[in-house]
Amino acid sequence: MSILTLPQPYLLFLGDSVDERDAKTAMGLRDWAGDRCVGEFALATATITTGLPRLTPAAARARGAQSLVIGVAPAGGIVQPNWVPALLEALRAGLDLVSGMHTRLEDVPVLRSAALELGRRLIDVRKPRQTFPVGTGRRRSGRRLLTVGTDCALGKKYTALALARAFNERDVPATFRATGQTGIMISGSGVAIDSVVADFIAGAAEELTPDAAADHWDVVEGQGSLFHPAYSGVSLGLLHGTQPDVIVMCHEAGRESVHGLPDFELPSLKEAIEVTLTLARRTNPGVRCGGVSLNTVTLSEEAANALLERHSAELGMPCADPIRGGPRFDELVSACLGA
Amino acid sequence: MSILTLPQPYLLFLGDSVDERDAKTAMGLRDWAGDRCVGEFALATATITTGLPRLTPAAARARGAQSLVIGVAPAGGIVQPNWVPALLEALRAGLDLVSGMHTRLEDVPVLRSAALELGRRLIDVRKPRQTFPVGTGRRRSGRRLLTVGTDCALGKKYTALALARAFNERDVPATFRATGQTGIMISGSGVAIDSVVADFIAGAAEELTPDAAADHWDVVEGQGSLFHPAYSGVSLGLLHGTQPDVIVMCHEAGRESVHGLPDFELPSLKEAIEVTLTLARRTNPGVRCGGVSLNTVTLSEEAANALLERHSAELGMPCADPIRGGPRFDELVSACLGA
């Protein structure tokens, strides 16, 4: 089995952080995997909190924690030297370490030797060593939804999490399937699809979304964009391997060009949906677009509603901001389910 | 620099082969890189020949050879134990070893220790250790042509080699750019694009086709197909990273479904060209299709000509079989050059 699986529940490590913006991972885990987080652990100098109980590694272990997740990412993404005693304390208490930082835990000699001695695992989610078979294109049982986007970094993960939660709230069996490091930490398993060798992208996506009960939905976190000059290969391999029944197109209000590449104008939502469906039909002729997920964080409520209404009317499909929720989002959920 | 570069000229190793079909690599190198092959070397029991001079490694070294290329692939793709003395002789004569076999040369202990001791290189083309930056989408100087296909294994490499050669014969400066192991051996450098980590496919393609003189053509060997359920990610990353001015669509007469996946019907040539151009415009709005390269190996000359004529008329563009050459191929070359 080559899907990465993380030991849960977690103890969230906040290091010595004094800036909540460094703690996106910890906050995301609290919000989306709160039922699998027993508490938080931080150095005495830290000033931030997730609101979860503050526990020592030993106390967390006693409450069932299996691993300590590094939930903060200071500039540079480096494991800070003054964290090391706390990380060693976690290893000694019986916890594995999970990290999505640029520095590999394995590359910190004192952690590597302690883990070896204690029989603990050091799990680097950013650069997992995973191998996959070549894709087969075989149709699998169960239903699949993939969030796709006009660009990177505009809400594909959030949309997939929100849809999976909403499906479950309607008693529709659904599993969020993670394809990036934060998603994997939230879900507890997944594939860092952008770190897979090119030949195996679709094969990895197939393994991530295996045969399932006929009424079960895999709600898959999209990566990159078919329209991104650097990452389109990842996106197409994921699209073909996932063979979604439904796609949801994600976009950010006001974004007109590829993030960081102002020369690359984004396609219109209509064009993006059409191109995506054309390609997606290759492995699932029945694919349809459930609607649009629009990130309207920069807009007032009034402006957001007007824009959502306009897009919805123009495209003839639901358009919602999952962060705002409400009836528009309910409509999107219904459309995805075909209800 | 992360483009793989091989030491040329070569001495071609034929092992103990008695079946010419096992020697595709050697024959391909003779045909396409004959000016960079000083000769062949084989065990006494071998019965096949490339027609090049039969030389000992020492004699080949004296004629300038820099490496011994394993030019045969017996079933299983394993370095045969009875080859080892000959391979050691080559190392001792001052040649590096180049292999595209499944077995890594590095994994044969006696070769590894001899290479280390003698300061020779063991180069595994199939699984090179190459790292690349993320793509930028920046437009580069010079012109680029990419061969694309309705499927895998139908002539994209051959077409690119034939076009690059034809460009040169017309005194148009052109470089064949290799993206697979056989192509890399022929060219002496390149990127095994399907072994690149997913995030860096386009970036690798960008490095492979750098800024060049305004009238220079990079003629890039395509890989996979946008329509292949397993390999489409590789193909799209290569398309976006190459940012071709011209694509040539490759197809095999009579092939109706994906090789090995009979449930996957191939698109029509018209549809394949349209989808490819739509996606290619993302990084080169001026991209056009130069024509179709049709593999007609299974047809009589009369049937081939009729089919080429029909496709050409239906699509309104040149359609040729580069193996047959002739005026149709000249027409394709002219169309690619915009002449």
C-alpha cells in the first residue's frame, strides 16, 4: 500500500510561535480534524493557542495521542534548534513526529538517532517516499467529486473539505481525499500528488480513490490548474486518474491572472469548465460540473452576493462561497449530489 | 545543470545476442547517431551486427570512444552475468558505461566497485537522478516544434528525428531534443521526462528547450498522449513547458483504441489536434499544427498513399509517413517551417 497514512489522534505542536499566521497548519487541523486532536503543546515562550487543552506529550499520550504534528511554519520552513528538546520529549513519550516543513525531520541528526533508538517514526509529509503503479483507466465503483481551479491557491482544498462535511451532514457517505500536505494531515492519509513521479500521477490518483460502495462519494482535493504553465501536468493526471463524476470549478473573485505570473491571464469560468469537462470525459464520459466555488474573501457581503448571483445566472449553475455558506452553498451541495 | 549529458562517441555493446529484435537500441543509434558511434563490441557467441567495425574497447578508446552503450535488451532487461567481464574490460579501457536497462548498473556490485576504483561513470538513462526548477512560463527565443500523439508508441520519436534531420538538410538550424531513454542515447543528452517529479514536468521541458537563436528550431520528442488515461499528465506538462510554435500530430493507421487498453477509443485526428492546440495556446498563443505524421507500417504503399491523401484532404494540412518519406514528407517539412 503506497497511500501515506498518519498516526492519529494528534498532539499539535506550536513551537515558540508568537504569530498566529505561522500556525495555519495547527488551526486547519483544529477546524477540520478537531475530533482527532487531543490537545496542543508549546514552548513556554509561545503566545498563540488553538484553544485546545494544553498538554505535555506524556499527558497527550495518556489520552490516546499517536503523534506530534508540527503545526507551525516559521519563515524558511526550518525545524528550529530550540524546538529539539520538546520534540525529543514527544518521541520519549511514545509519539511519532509528523512534519510538513521544508527541513526533513530525518535530516536533524539528534531526532533521527532518537527515533531509531526508541522505535518511533519521523514522517515528512512534504516529501513522502511513495511509489505507485501506472494508471489503468479502469472504472471503479462508487462516486467521485474533484475540485478543480482556474489557478492555484484559491480554495480547492477548503471547497473539498466543506463539500465532504456537507455530504456527511446530509447522511451521504463521503470521504475527503487529500492530495497535498495540509490535506493529508487533516485527513490522516493521502497522496502528495505533486511529489509523485510523472509517469504515475494518474496511477496514484486511482489508488487514492479505490472501489467503494455505490452510494459513497470520494471528495478529492484538487491540485494546481490545467491552466497553470507549471502545474498543469499534475492537474490533468489527477483529473484522469480520479475519473470524477462531478467537478466543482474553484475561482477567486477578482483574480485575473495566474498567481505570481501576471502575463498569464486566467480563462473565463465558462471556458475553464468546458476545457475541464472535455478532458475529463476521457476517463468518465458522464462527468458534469456541479457548480462554481468562488472565494469572495476580498468582497463585502453585498458585493459577494451580487457576484455569485451574476456568475450563477451566466453559467446556469449554482455558484457559492463555501466560507459564507448559506442557501447558495446548500444549492451547490444539492447540485453536486444530483439531488 | 540538470539536463543529462552522455559521453560520446559510443562503442555499441551487443552482448551475446542472436536476435536482432533485442538490439533496437544499437540499431537506432547506428541509424540516427552513426556519426557518433565508432564501432560495435560483442561476445564471441553473438551472431548479430550493426554493420559498424567490430572493435575491442581498447581499440575503440584509441578511436575516441568515450563510453560503451549497452545496445541490447534481452527479456527482463537484466544485465547478463556473462556480460560482466566484457563490461569490466570496457571500464578498464577508459570507457564509461551507459545503460537503459531495468537493472541499474550501480546495482551490479562488481561494476560499481570497478567504476569507483577506476574513476569511471555508470550512467543509467532509464532512471536518471535529475532535479529541475518549477516552470515559469517565460517565453524563450528561438522556435520550437513538438511531436504529439493520439496515443503512446506510434512514432513521436521517429517523427521528431526525421523532422530535425530534414530541417538540417534544408540548412535550417535544428536540434533534436530527447525526452525518453532511446532519444537521449541518440542525442547524447536530454530529460527522461516521465521520471521527473510531477511538480517539475514543465520546468524540465523549459530547461530542455532554452533560449536560442531566433531562426533555430528545437524539435522535441513527445511523450505519452493527452488522451492516455495513465500518461496525460506527462504530455500536458511537456506541452506547456515546451511552448511549441508548431505541433505535429502523430498517429498509427488502423489504431482505434489506446495501446493495451481496448476500452479507450482514440479521438479523431481533428479532435486530437483541436484539443492539443486549445491547451497549447496557454503558453504560446501563436501555436499551429504543421500537419499529421501517420505510421503506415501495416499498409501497402497504395493503401498508405490513399489514406494519407484522404486525411490530408479532410484536415486541410499535410499528412505524411516519415518512414516512407517522399514529396508528402517534404510538404510536411515545409508546412512545419512555414515555408
